[in-house]
Amino acid sequence: MEFTLQAKDTNSTARAGTITTAHGVIETPIFMPVGTVGSVKAVTQAQLKDEVKAEIILGNTYHLYLRPGTEVLEAAGGLHKFNGWDRPILTDSGGYQVFSLSNNRKLTEDGAVFQSHIDGSKHLFSPERVMDIQRSIGADIIMAFDECPPYPSEYLYAKKSMELTHRWLTRCVQRMSETEPMYGHAQSLFPIVQGSTYKDLRQDSAKFIADMDCDGNAIGGLSVGEPEEMMYEMCGLCCDILPADKPRYLMGVGTPWNILENIALGVDMFDCVMPTRNGRNGMLFTTKGVINIKNKRWATDFTPIDDGLDCHSSNFYTKAYLRHLFVANEILGLQIASVHNLAFYLHLVTQARTHILQGDYMQWKNAMIPVLKQRL
């Protein structure tokens, strides 16, 4: 994997670059649609390419390991061939899912023992096992196995958790060095900065992660309930330390305005379930503000969902028709809303990139955020 830094904004640490992988080039800043089980919910691969204009999608190690399982994925030739997506894929390590299963898992030095949410069977995720599973999945970018502490966390717990994540990372790096990719293309490991909302822990973790000299780096454990300003503060601390010549990935973030603020801090990559999850519930993000499409006010609004996007679904269907689909519980409504929201997110980061290249990102961001936040 190669990262090329192309431009920096004049009045912030926002930057534009390219990430070159075996499955294609990713232009940053980038938003990555979440395809947890090998599928972005309610969106086809053709729509991801043609309407959303996605350059990379996510898969999740925990879910893909449980179903369909590594035997099926290996027999298919990896996730790219299994789901027909020929562009880059990033796999989350499953650490966040283990964190969310706090009532059904036990952490030890060796790893995490957890119960399947499908059938209750017990499994062990060790750092080595998680690396092997991600090798089997065949992702271009794979994440180190970490523990994601909840918010709020006591200082001592956050410190012990961070240190465990660091010890696990050392084992992940070792395992990667002694194994080979399975499908003939390179795989890059991204470590994850932890430390909850404590400045000294975040700085210590960022330094430890930077010293590992991996192909890219991630910031985890944010957007888990802490105030937005605290997220920005922690993210800024990490970006100040993580190397500038490697991509920075802020995991699980977030709203359109969260993304723009964190781009200004130096983040290159984002993912979040928000565009699809909120879309399925009738919340649309648009170039003019936020819409609850279920509201009666849209019942006779025959204008396009959002004519500010280069997306068929956003331009072709009207707000009135989309509202009708939601009121009638038609599946097509979920699909249109999901495609639209993802297209909007990709449009937003593409616009951000354009303004970074022009050198006026901060002026554009500061003008855009109030528009994006307003409820229509």
C-alpha cells in the first residue's frame, strides 16, 4: 500500500492524498460505507459504484467469521470474489463488537472469549486468530485487534485497557510478519490508538502506534458517547503525533459535521453506519440540511430528494414519492434513502477534497456546517 500526500489546506491541517492498493486507488479524504456481513444494507454493489461512487467498503471480522465462516470465504477465493466487489475492502478486527457484547464476553491476556449472538457458541479471538481470519477474508486493509473501552471509563481501567491493546498489537504485527496473504495481493495492517478521553493516555498510545511503523494508523474508542468537543480534542492530539506520511483513519465517525471537523484536524478516512441506519429510519442528510421524510410536510413535495447530488436516486425520485414508500412500508423506500445518504456522504468528502486542493477548506467548512445541521 502506498500513501501519497498531494495537498494541505492553508488554514488547517486538512490534507488531500491518495491510497494505492492492489484493488484500486482511493482519493482522500474518503468515507467508507459499512458492509458488516459483506453487504452494505439495502444497497447493491452496482449502486455503490454508479450512484454512491464508493471507492472502498468495510467488512467486519466478527460477523464474517461467524457467518458465512472462513471456510466458505476461502472456497470462494476471498470476500472480493464472494460478494463481487472488485475495489478495496477494509476489515474491522471485531474489537468493537466484542466491546458491545460486554455481557457475553471475557477478556484475558490471550484474547477475548465471547458467545456468538447467533447460536450462543463460545469462541476465542486472540490477536493471532484475528489476523488469520482477516487473511482468510482477504481485505486490503486489516485492523489490529484492540479493546475499545466504554465512555466514561475510570483512568486506571482506560490505562490497563490501552496497555493490553498495545501488547495485543505487538502480537498482531508478529503474526502478520510470519504469515502470507492468501489471494495474491498485499494486505496492510493498521494499529488503533486507544486511551479513552485522557490526554496523556491518548498521547502515549499515539506514540506507541507511530513507532510500530505500519502502513497506516487508526484512532479508535471515540464516538462512543463522549461530547463532540472532547472527540475533537482527542482526535487532534492523536493527529499531531501520528506520522503525516501515512493515512489516518478515525473509526466509527460520524455525522456530516463530525466528518468535516475531523478532516480539519488531519483525518483521511472515515466510516459509520449512520447514513444507512438513519436512512432506513427516514432521516435524510442533504446539501440543504436534514430531512425527516416521514413528516407530513413532504406529502405533496414533488421536488427531487436532493438535486445538489450527482446521484440517480437523489435526482429521479421526489420527496413525496419517498415519503409514500415509507408510509406504505415499502422496501424500496429503505433502498432509495440508503443510496441517497451514502451518495451524500461521498459527495461531501469529495467536496472537502476539492476545497483542500484549492486551499480554502476552512472557509468552506465553516460556511457548510450550519447548513448541514439545519432541520428542514
